[in-house]
Amino acid sequence: MSVTTTASVNNRFLSPRSPLRGWPAVVSVMLGIFAIVTTEILPIGLLTSIGSSFTISDGRAGLMMTMPGLLAAVAAPLVTMATARFDRRLMLCAFMLLLALANFLAAAAPGYGLVLTSRIMVGITIGGFWSIGAGLAERLVPPASVGRATAVIFSAVPLGSVLGVPTGTLVGDLAGWRTAFAVMGVLTVGVLVMLLLLVPPLPPVHATRLGVLSGMLRSAGIRFALLLTFLVVLAHFGTYTYVTPFLEQVTHASGGLITTFLLLYGAAGILGNFLGGAWAARYPRTVFGLAAGLIATVTLLLPALGRGETGAVILLIVWGIAYGAVPVASQTWFAKAAPHAPEAASVLFTASFQATFALGALVGGAILDRTSPSAVMLLGGCTAVLVVLAVGARSAERRTGPGGTCGR
């Protein structure tokens, strides 16, 4: 089906007289990504309680973070190519249904094996829904509103990232970790209904082929974006996945206080997202380097200053501001490096982010089981330092000769 034909199909459902044309559909897609991101990182704040329920170590419980990321990294390119001929609305709804089933399965799972099975379902949903949904703004709103609609869709990533952990922890503290997953299941069903009612039929228009993805990897800007994304996500999720054990064992904070700390972290992350979004469009490299520097500083200082509650909460707030800017800076960098192929750039961003997410949780869990939460923080901080050094080296190269094309 041609682009013109698809546009005419969409216009039958989106009245041109309405100033809100297409925005309910945009919000529905954004809420879908919010539900996905929140479900993905929900175990971070519930890690020790889930581990205790099944009598497993915190490191093994960290597999709940590793498995979705690995599956999402594989699903992102495969699902995008395999579903090229299917209506995008139907695919979005199918993935939302799979996510709801995953949450309800986790809530009712009698054994840890079924919990991990539910996380496999989450991983497939992440790779499929995100790769399709990220590029839909131009098909849902008039051309003049595409930029704002894209920003709304992408805002789900930092909002889910910074709010999911503290909210899930709060629900888990009040009613148990199974209730937290059940609540997410109900929320996901609500989003599914919104997608069915508010998103118009979206026949496939453009297909991302394997050749396009492989061709993008020949770009120096894309390769550098992949390198920095790998390092900073490895540093963040290798440490933040196990922030609850750190606060329990090193800070000796109570469960209620940990929830408060994580809520403050979440609020700081929202601030970091807006600050990063304002600057990343012009200076993605600078924002990336600054965020990595703050993450390095926080994680290196936590073993010493995080022994007290005041020091821990201050560092967590700084950490939230820093990480809040990372997803928007990374996505902006990928988009600037491949303006001719936005969907393919989104697939690479999703795959690289999720693969490193999983690796960070896996490495952090292995280190935690063999050493201590403080050692996890120190190693994560050293990894974040490498990002700062890489950004500094590229900036110096740009001052002395030809360099990348992705901004300062």
C-alpha cells in the first residue's frame, strides 16, 4: 500500500477539523510504552522481597532484569522485519495483550521459573512495541505537530524509568510484590482498550530491511553512539538494579525510607529528562558526557558518602537528574546520525539499549553475589568514567580536525 493511500485511510479516522486530531492516539501509544518500561524495571525496587519469596540470592533475582533486555534486543530487529505486512495497530494491541498476560503470570507464579517465563514475554513485547510505536507520530498527527507528538511518545521512556521503581516499591511495601505486578496488569489492560478505541487502522508503509540496519553500522556517528550507549547503560543498570540491596546493607535504611529515596530519585529523573531534552537537540554529545560524569561521580562516592542517609539521598537525587537525560540524549544522537532512516535508527537504539540493560544487570548481579553492593557501585563508576573520556577524546578530535556529525 502506498504512503498516499495510507494517509487517506488514516484521515478517515482523524477529523481535520479537530485541533486535537490524532492526539488521543499519540497518548495511547505513549501510555503503552510507559506500561512497558515500568513493567521492565519494576523488579528493581522489589528485588529483595521477590528473592526472599523464592529463597534465591539478589544476584539470581537480577535475572528478572537480564532476560527482558536480551529478548528485547533480539526482538527489536526481528519483529520489525517479520511484521512488515501487518497492520501496526493490531501489532500494538497484540503486544499489549502479551504484556498484560506477563504481568498477571508474574503476580500468580508459584515458582521462580514462571516469573522468568513472564519476563521472556515482557522482552518480546519491549522489542516489538517500541520498534513499531516509536515512529508512528508522523502517521497520527498533521506534519506541523509531528515534532511535539514524537516528544510525547518518547517522554514515556524517562517517565517510566524514573517513576516505575519507586511506585512499584511503594505498592510492594503496602500490599506485597505480587500486588504490584497485578496492578501493572490492570493498567496494561486499560492501555489495550485505549489502543483499540483511539488508534486508527495503520496499514504498513515502510519496511526496515536487514540491509538498511547493516548499512547504518558503517556510519562513524552510529558506531560512536552505540559505544557510548553501551558504556553508560552498562554503568547505570549494573549499579541501579542493585540500589535496594545497597540501601539496605550499607545505608541501613528501612523499607519505607528506601521507598521515599526512590521517589525522590524519580522526581529528580523527570527534571533531568526535561533539562536533557532541552539541550540534547543541539548538544547531544555534551549532554551525554555530563550525564555520564554525574553517574560516575555518584556511584564512586556512594560507598563512602552513602553510609549515611543524608549522603545517600543527595547522591540519589543527583543520579536521578543524570540518568533522566540519558535516554533522550541517546535517542537524539541516533536520530541525528541517521536522519534518512528514523525507524531503523529507533530499532538500533532499542536493541543496543536493551542488550546493554540486560548485560549490566547480569554483570552487576554476578559481582554482587561474589563481593558486595559497594564493589558494584565502584565498578559501575569506573565504567561511566570511560564514557567521559570517550566524549572528551572525540571533542578534542573535532577541535583539531574532521570529526563526527552528531553535534557537540
